[in-house]
Amino acid sequence: MTTGFDLVTMGRIGVDLYPLQTGVGLEDVTSFGKYLGGSATNVAVAAARYGRRSAVITKTGDDPFGRFLRRALAGYGVDARFVGASPRLPTPVTFCEVFPPDDFPLYFYRFPKAPDLDISVGDLDFDAIRSATVFWATVTGLSQEPSRSATLAALEARGRKGITVLDLDYRPMFWESREQAREWAGKALGHATVAVGNLDECDTAVAVREPREAAKALRDNGISLAVVKQGPKGVLAVDDTGEVEVPPVPVEVVNGLGAGDAFGGALVHGLLSGWGIERIMRFANAAGAHVAGELACSDAMPTEDQVLRRLGGTE
């Protein structure tokens, strides 16, 4: 059965190698932990932790790291039937440095090209994409062909029905310029119903950094729910019912990477649950804080009970 998923995401996958020593550069690290990574994949993992039937459209290399990722997805309860294997491109590896509380440099090894940017229109199961209650795509998927055409085709297939999320996910190293990213993000926004990003990502998408103006610009592009993450100032969300702004959840940060993906999975869970936007934002903030307090991303994605405990048992 390829229909009936609560969530189908499309985008990056890779192996995250995180240092087991913090506060030192990679040149001085002596050991690493190996984890499943990639933004769209982490969102699927996060949603699966809440019992959601999740799948990811992506591609690995045909190599041991690719086999590790498939095994990891199965362990997390994420359907891997749409995960292809490239016979010529290696599975990407990402290293980070960990300098808490707010410095986590990333080093992407996606050469000569990441398999997840080699997804073509012919790789897509349009029945699964159309029938998913939530479809999640990323701006990074627009950075190269054939992934760009495939991502746009998937978004167009949705016809702005149901919940179609565009993760603004701007990584400068994947693009020739911010202006190039803005052009393609603008085309994708025309097919989405929800947009989520931080201030820099909003600037990339709609050329506005001020939170309320950014939300307005996203809404002017036809977005029903605009979510603007403001870092230490919390998160702003605007939909047809109005706006809410909720503060961040305090946490002693271990590794800030993956917090945004935990937020995304919790956002999906809240939307599927039919919650109001204030409840969703508070829940998603707490989910992100939970992961920020852990070293790993995918391994640290919380259950609903863990999020509620961080909220003090209330929503």
C-alpha cells in the first residue's frame, strides 16, 4: 500500500558524525558517534515518534552507509520504500563541531553530488504524495537538478490540497547565491499551505527579515500558516485566526543541531491532531528544546510524554 501516510517528507538524508568531545575543533576530536541525519529525514523520524505513519522520499549511495541509514529508518518506524540507491554517488557524511551553547559549525561532504539531489520525477510515487495528509518539502531540494524539478512536480501534484509544508531550510553552501535560492523558493511557495523558517531563511524566501513583515509576505504568497522562528525571542505563527508569539523553552544546550527538525515533526503532529496554533507552537518549542539538550538529532527525537514533561504536564 502506497497511500494513507500521515506524513511524506522529501529531501536530505545522510550520516551525521558528531564528536564525542565538545569544545574542541575537529582536528582535535578523537572519536565520533554515528547517526542518521538530514533535515527532511529527521522530520519524518520526529513524527514517527508520535505514532504517525511516516515515509521519506530520498536517495542514498549503494554503500555501507546507505545500508546503515535504511536500517536506522526501520528502527525508527519510518517507511523506507521511497528511499532509492544511487549506483554512482556516495552516501553523504556530515561532521559538526560542538561549542555549546550556540556554535555548531557544520561540514557537509556531499561530493561530487548528494544522491538526495539526484531524485528525478520518475522516482516519485505521485499516489503516495497526493494521498499523504501532510507533505513536507525543503528549499534545499530546489538547489540542483533533477531534484529541483522533482520537488516542484511533487508540490504541484498536491494542488494545494491538504497540508503542504515548505521548510525554508536555506543552506548557503548549496546555492550560487541567496538571490538564486529566493527565485526558486518563490516558485515553491506558490504550491505550499504552510511555510516554516528562521529569520535568515525568511529573508531568503521573501526578502524580509522583520518577523511580522516576513509572516505577512509569506501569507501574501498564499501561505495559510506562516511560522517564523526567532531564536531567543521565540516563535511567531500567523494563520487565518490571527497571530501568536510564544517564548522559547529554557534548556541547557548540548547540541543545537536537530532542534529545528524536532520542531518540524512536532508541528506536523499538532497539525494532524487539529490543535490551535498556540498549542502547536508551545509543543513544538518544547520538542526542539528537548533535542537541543541532547548530542544526537534522530536518536533524541522525543515522544509526546517527554515533550509534555518538559512543558510541566501542560500544553
